[in-house]
Amino acid sequence: MDLRISSTPLPLTSALAARRAATPQGGAQEAGFSGALRNALSSVSAAQGTADELQKQVQLENPNVSIEETMVAIQKAQVGFQATLHVRNRLVQAYTDIMNMQV
């Protein structure tokens, strides 16, 4: 997951300005929660793919890939997956709470 805090010289005055500051500046990015969730999921997927590829290279005894680099990539993928799992659980709990509300 790529979480970066960008410092802005002026305070943000609107929700639109906050969304513009939160989205990366490369390519067409979706604004809002769904875009952020999609970007986070693709980032976690990419981290898992990288860790998987590095693990295969270590098993094939590639001299260009170190075990330390592989372990760090595996840990990054695991932390990202756990964070994604927590977000999913919170979303399911929020959905359940809303569905159980009496109107």
C-alpha cells in the first residue's frame, strides 16, 4: 500500500481540493472512497506479486536476489493484506449495522 502524506503550503478549503491533494498525479485516478479502495487493493496485489516473484527467484538460487530483500517484500505484502482484511471486516460490520437499523 502506498501511503504518502503530502504537505501543502496552504490549508485546503473544500472537499474537492482535498480529493485533488489525495490522488496521485499520474494518469486518470478515480476520486472518492471507491477509487482509494481500488488503488489500495491493486497496490496490495502488486506487493504480493513482487513477493511471490522474489520468493521464486530465491528458490531458484538467483544470485541477484537476496534473502533479506525477499523477506522484506514478504512482510510488506503480509502487512498490506492484513490491513486490507481489517478494512473489509469494518465494511462488513458497518453494512450489518446499517441493515439492522430500525426505520
